Amino acid sequence: MKETIRIGCGAGFSGDRLEPAVILVQQGQLDYLVLECLAERTIALAQKRKRQDPTLGYDPLLERRMECLLPHLLEKKVRLITNMGAANPPAAAEKICAIARQLQLPVTVATVTGDDVLQQLTGNEPALETGKPLNESGALISANAYLGADAILPALATEANIIITGRVADPSLFVAPLVHEFGWSLDNANQIGQGTVIGHLLECAGQLTGGYFADPGRKDIPDMAHLGHPFADISADGTAVFSKVAGTGGLVSVATATEQLLYEVMNPGQYFTPDVVADFTQVRLDQSGSDQVRATGGRGQTRPDTLKVSVGYDAGFVGEGEISYAGSNALGRAKLAGAIVQQRLQDRFADLRVDYIGSTSVHRTAFGHYPDPYEIRLRVAGRAATAKEAALVGEEVEALYTNGPAGGGGARKYVHEIVGIVSTLIDRNQVSPHLTVLHA
Amino acid sequence: MKTKLYSLAHSRAGDKGNTLTLSLIPYNPEDYPVLCTQVTVEAVKNHLCEIVAGEITRYELPNLPALQFVCQQALTGGVTTSLTMDTHGKSLSYALLEMEIAH
């Protein structure tokens, strides 16, 4: 058994940059690389792609990531664990094998499935958010249970270079190799709790290394353009030291790690995953060197008997229109434009939103007293059942070119298909993870 | 003297459905007790009254040190169906930091 295991995280979301993962594998002396690419909505969108084409439904960047990573993964003997399988892990595995054959690389891919539980739901199960039956939200598109580390362990026991999954709880992607390497018991809640702290700190990649932390003049971060993604050296007792590849941009400090530790944590004493109910309240973060933070003290209680299921449903379409005003009375003209569009559309849209970009669009309000902005951009958004109806919003905004207040410019219009997400719980005994191994 | 939280602490926003999480981490650990005393649930509720419609829970994490605010009904329906620009509420960390306290 190795004394320490080094796990890197090369992607913190589906659209993350490609290069940091390549640098981690080339220069990071990793044992494992994790790519976390699956948000709640991503899998429902992937399910839609799979319906249109059964060979699709995996992460849209899978090919590009694999083409640049595969040669380095094999050369450096780094195992990859990723949820890029999204709604179709078997198709993702086939695609990886095809890329490996093209590159003439001998690759073994282990596929973990079993998270797709759509067929097992009746639609009458209560949504955690509303208490109402799931199918009252809309037509169900997808239902994926969050699998845990136990689902990945059989894959790690094979010779696979690459382990590809669908919906797995993000920290479990990191807990699994720790359990595999150190022989930790899944019943040792304190150890799995610490493993979950490690996974939670790593899972958003650049959010740990100062990326999402930076605020010039207040929280300065060096060389952001070359931001490195993190890795952790984990000892058998669970002590973890987080760092990044020397020479990359960014910063690993107690402050950057504290922001990430609390990110999306709904109750620091009870962080639910399929593996454990983790307790972050006793975690200690210490600066153990330059760009080095040591984390200890994660604990936990016995894992829940149920698994969370993320359920996607059709939520119609959103239409948007934007147009800009600048100079004297810019906000006044934008507000007149907003009122005109609202009057024209309010009878056709139950749900219409008017925002003034540059003033109150993202905080939905303004604190303190600010002077009127020199430029302002009107944005109107409305939801409708069909794309054609939703398009009316952008059409009315664009029509302000000739009909609206003076000086409107730069109109743009968009229509997006919307997938809603609700959650429910499923008994873990009703979910059976399955392993398939492919050789290229 | 009134001081913006921005000059004393940093924050990151997170989302789960329609719930917003906001951390509040003092740059200087010695300011943690001041934050505990003044950045109460009531004060944050009042400050974010146009953003958070539901309950707010505050967790104290003296080990870090940091405070964590969990705000219900704060994302106009949640990431997936909201019509707002910032559906995740990611920018709202800086809404909390606009709050003023006596310091």
C-alpha cells in the first residue's frame, strides 16, 4: 500500500477548461484524475440528446477531453474517474474506445450504470421541494439516483484505466479511490466523512485554487490566466494536503479552501451523500506551506437508507430580448422601453420578467445610493409552452428599434428550451449499480 | 462607525434548488465575534428582504472561523426554471457583503 495517494481534479463542471487537466496529468505525478462534469440539469439535457440519438447523451466535451488526455493518462499511468457518461455511460465508453483505437492506445474502460431509475418511478412519488407528486411538475424526462462510492469500487477492482459513470454524488468520485487504495471500511463514518470533505474541496477544481475567489485589490490572485487545478495528497489516516502544480497560476490558501468548504453546504453538521452524513463542523484547515493547505477533522454519521433522485421535467421555453441605451436619461429610456414591452406582452405571458442590466439585473435590487449608470441594457424574459410563443419576447424587444424610445441599439433575441429539476428519494435497495468492462 | 462587510469578510454563494447558501468568512479571525454579534439572522433577513422570501438559518463555525447562511426561497424558483439572469444566485455573495455593520 502506498503511503499517500494523489488525486487531482481537472474539471469542476461540464464546460470547464481542458488545459488544466492536461497539466495535472503531465506534471502533477497523480495517481488518479477526477473530472466532475455533471450538474443537476446537465443530465436531463443529456437525456434529451440521447432520445434524439441513442449514440449520444454523454458529455458534449467528452471527445475533446479524451483526445488530449488519453496519451498522457497512459504514459503517466494515471487512472481517470469521471461522470462524463451523463445520461449514456455505455455510449461514452464506446466513444472512448473508438478514440483510443484511433490513437492506437490500449485502453480498458469500466462503465458504471444503474443510476437511471426513470422506469422505476410511477410519477406519483412526492417531490422533496413541493411535497406534490413528481408528474405535477411536467412531463418527466429523466430520473437519476445519486450513486455512491460503493458503486465505483467494483470498477476500481478491474484493470480499467478509465472509469466512466453517470449520476454519482460528486464527493463519491473521490471517496471511492481512497476506499479502494487504503481499504477503508464504508461503515467507518468518520473516515468516510473526512473523505467526503476531501472530495467536496476538490470537486469544483478551480474554485479551490483561487479562481472563483479572486477580487482585485481585495483578494489578489497571481496569474489567473494560467489558473492551475488542484490535487490532494491523502494519507491512510485521511489527512489531506491540497496543492497545485508548481508554476501554474492561482493560490491555495486557508481562505480559498474555506470558501470552497462551505460552498453549497445546506447544513455544515449534516452534509448528506450516498456514502455518509458528513460533519464539516470540526474541520481544521492549516497553511502547511506555500500553496499548500492541510485539512483534517472531517467526521460523519451512518449513510442514509435512501438515495436522492434528481428528476428532470419539461418546463417549456424561455424567450429573451435585450436592447441597450446610453448617455443622458439612458435608464429613463430603458424603463419606458421595458414598460412598453410589458404592456404588449402581459396578457400572453403569465411569467414575464423585466431587468435593467447595469442597474438591478442580478441582485434584483440595489443597495445604497448609486448614480444613474451611463449605459443600461434592457432585458425582458418570459416563459411559454412552445418555442414559437417564447420567441414573441425577443420579437417585441427587437421591434423597439423603430417603434420604441430613442437611441435603442444592439438588440438581441434568444429562445431556450427549459428543463426543470425536482428531487425525490428512493430506497437504496431498489437501485442496483452495474459494471461493464470494454477493451480498446 | 458604519463599515461594509466587504471590508471585513469574504463570501461565496451556492445553490440547491430554490435555496441560497452564503458563507461569511472574516479576513481577520479576530473579527469573527463581531460578525456573530451583528450579522444576525434578523439583520440579514432585513438586508436581503428583496431577495430572500423564506426562512434564513445561520450556522456558526468557530473552527474556521466562518458563518454560513442558508436562505430558503431565494432563487425565484431555482436554477432550472427561474427567469432571472443569475439563476444560480452566484452574484449574491456580494449582496451580503454590501451590508453595513457598526465597527
